[in-house]
Amino acid sequence: MSEEFKVEIKPENLVYQKPALTTDATMHYCPGCSHGTVHSLIAEVIEEMGIQDSTIGVSPVGCSVFAYNYIDIDWAEAAHGRACALATAMKRLNPGKMVFTYQGDGDLAAIGTGETIHACNRGENIAIIFINNAIYGMTGGQMAPTTLVGMKTATTPEGRRVDLHGYPFKIAEMLTHLDGVSYITRQSVNNPVNVRRAKKAIRKGFEKAMAGKGTSFIEIVATCNSGWKLSPVEANRWMEEHMHPVYPLGDLKDI
Amino acid sequence: MAKIKGTIVVDTERCKGCSVCVAACPSEVLALHRSVNSKGYNFSYMENPDACIGCANCAIVCPDSCITVYRQKFDTAPVR
């Protein structure tokens, strides 16, 4: 850098730093995994809302099983797919707490579909953060209910076939029919613009859950570059080309 | 006329060299370094620091929160 315009490293010039609630533990996620970006957004939102002491997260089974190591709030670990049921109990027993679940598509859209639908139908005042990467990342990239038609995975080496495996499960669209849900949105974290939008959506979902308006459902279309066998940058590009047309971004319900 | 310049500090030990920040930079400032950190990852660094505008795009897309961004405004009135 030229001496004339040397930016001084001092607090007045600080624009962005690691969120205060993000712990120093190195995340176990693969390089470029969307989970880390979403964790940062959640940490920032909780910090900005000033609810660190009254927030309880529910971590799922899947890659994000260790989410409790990375954000410095209270956490509970649910059995596979049962995060919404656990969150329901915690929110009902502690109505003043902000309770959110953080689930992947193998957890929320497969084994936990029933819990999710019923929690949304009851209108529990919780926020559900759903990371949809169309694959079972943790167990080695098997087909998930959200896998795209024709997408190659470990268990569909020739691509997903509609006659054999059915269609991609659009759980966010399905939940719009339930009266208990006040906010459903689908976001992505593939580029800076979408990251900023996703942060606003998470904040809005948390505020609605805290205001007792019903369930907030925030789907984040994410990458699994290891499972997709692509580099992180290529995975983001692949997601834009293939996932976003099937899972279009934007608010689906906002009342 | 004021000039806005930025700079970043990368936590090289935390960086996993995913290069998402390199793709997100609008000014083509970032690149992966030839050397590696203790985990064996080529960490991100400012290859072209003069072009940095301190927009923080790299930092907000970083999955591992390893980038700190600073920005400063300089007065570019003629130097006497």
C-alpha cells in the first residue's frame, strides 16, 4: 500500500470484525461451507438485538451438530429431527426466551418433517432456520428429500429419478398453507448481497417470534461443496444455476 | 475530493483457503497466498492492497469469520 494512503489499524476505522458471540473455536466445517456464514449471521443478529442472555438455540443432527461450540449462547441438542419439538417445550416453559432451531435438510425435511409441520401448525413462537443444501452432507452425500431431479449423489449415481425417488420436497411452500406460521422466507448466502438479505430475514424472523406472532421459518439455500464434489466458488455458481430456479429466493409469507 | 481506502487483516491460522472471499471482492484485491498455515491451507491475503475500498464483502461472506476490515477517508486536496 502506498505510504500516502496507509489505512491505520485502529478502532475508529473498524468496519467489520468477527462477531463477538462467535467463539474462537475453529469450525469443523469443510472450507467454504455455508454453515459458517449462517452461524456468523445468527451471532450478529443476536448481538444486535441484545438477547444473548435470553436466547436458546437447538442444534440438530447433521453437520451442524456442533453448532453449540461456535455461538456463545445457551444451546440444547435435539435427537435427530426433533428440534422443533424440543424448541416447543423450551418456549412454552420459558415464554420470555428467544428459542430457535437450526436444522439441515436431512434433519428437518426428512426425519423431522412431522415435528416441523406440527410445530408450525400450532404456531409455536419459535424461529426455525433451515439449511437446505439438497444432500446429506455429514454422512457422505446421500440423496435427501430436497435433492434436485437429475442431481448425482452417493446413492443416486445416475441422478435422482422422479419415477423412483419422487420430486424435490419444497417444504417452505408447503408450510405457507399453515395458519400458525407468520413468516416464511427463502434466502441464500452465495454472494455479499444475499448474505445481507439473509441477515435481515433472520432478524425479522427472530423479532416476529419474540413478538408472539407465530412461527418464523427461514430457509437458507446453501452449498455442500464436499458433497457436490465442487470447489467452494464453483459450488456457489452451481447453486445459482441449478438450486435457485427450483428453490426461488424471497419472502413466501409475511403476515 | 476525498479518497476512501480500506485494508483487511486476515486471521491466517483460522483461514481455510476456501477462496470465497477472493470471488466476492469487487476490486480484485484478494488472492490465496503461496505459503500455507499450520493446517496446510493456502490462506487469503491482499495481493493488490491499493485497490481495497473497505467494502467488507470479503468479511461477510467468510464462513470462518477470519477477516477484519478497516476503512479510512483521506482528504486528497493538493499537497502544499
